[in-house]
Amino acid sequence: MDDEVWTIKEVAAYLKLKEKTAYALVAKGKIPGFKVGGAWRFRRVDIEGWIDGQANTERKNAQRDRAKNGKQ
């Protein structure tokens, strides 16, 4: 379901984080979320897209590091 919205507790469980860590990450803008009446909410598609973006960034960094180490 594309319009599924999670609470902080649900996103923390999905990411296997403590709720306190999830709060800190969203407050710093590290994970995508929005507030409804003062409570954080997260769209599942946004979280999954963020995970994909993180994985792509890590992959690119690893490739860059391998290329850099190969040149030295």
C-alpha cells in the first residue's frame, strides 16, 4: 500500500532502531518524516526510498574507495 503512514514506534521497529534514535535522526533531517499535531509520521514509500538512496550512496562510496586505492 503506497499511502501507508507509520508512527515513530513503527519506523523505529522497521529500521531496527531505538525510538530515541529515530527521533534524533528525523529531528536532524536524516530520515524523511513529517509532523501531524506534534507527532512524527513517516510514509512507508519515503522510508523505503531513503533506504535505497542510502544503499546507493554506500555502493558509490565503496566503488570510489576501491578505485582510489587501486591508483595508489
